[in-house]
Amino acid sequence: MSSTSPCLTCGACCAFFRVSFYWGETQGAGGGVPDNLTEQCGPLRSCMSGTNNPAPRCTALLGDVGGAVRCTIYDNRPSPCRDFQRSGEDGQENADCDRARAAHGLPPLVLPPLPVEAETA
Ligand code: SF4
Ligand code: SF4
């Protein structure tokens, strides 16, 4: 999420996906992701706490999804969060962004083009 991004009034992907990554990204292994916000979810995998639940929500997410939200570890967030692009960023649609938003009752950021109306005489 960037400081000028519509992500700051969304947060849906932080409360939809399991956010897992190589354990070496955690602080205990020399990375930046705070250990106390992660849990082990495989032999060499960590995930953000709260995202490995049936109703995922990252414990680093502050605020209400669809309202004002903030990642409390933005500068130290793991690679899946850094790599995830919102729909419309760089002119590209991201179906996963749209899917996460839809799950929280939010419309896609990139709306489909309006149908062309037939001309009548
Ligand atoms: S679902 Fe899309 S718009 Fe919402 S926070 Fe994630 S990337 Fe941003
Ligand atoms: S670490 Fe931050 S960007 Fe990543 S899922 Fe959690 S709140 Fe969202």
C-alpha cells in the first residue's frame, strides 16, 4: 500500500489471502518482518499472523477494511505484500485485487468499459 493509494481506504487483500513467505524474511533470520507478527506455516515458510485462519486478517493491519486502514509494518512488510499490485497500477488489472475487494463488498478499482449503445435513427 502506498501513501497516495486507494489501498489506504481498502485493505481487503490483507484480510483475504494467506500471506506466506520464505522464513528468511523474518527478523530472527536476518530479515525485516517482525517475528512477533508471524507464525510458522511450513518447514521453510512463515506467514503473517492472522492470515492462516479461515477468516484471514493480518494482525499488522490497522483499521476497518473498506475504511481507513494502515499497514503497521509497511517498511518491513514481507515480499508478497511488496509484490502485490492494486488493480490499475501501471495500467494493469489485478484479478486478485478485484477478488479480495469483492469478498468485502467493494467494487473493483478498474471498472469494465461501459457497453457501447447501438445508435438509433
Ligand atoms: S485489495 Fe487491492 S485496492 Fe485493496 S488494499 Fe489490496 S491491493 Fe489495495
Ligand atoms: S503485512 Fe501489511 S501489507 Fe502485508 S498483509 Fe499485513 S497489513 Fe497487509
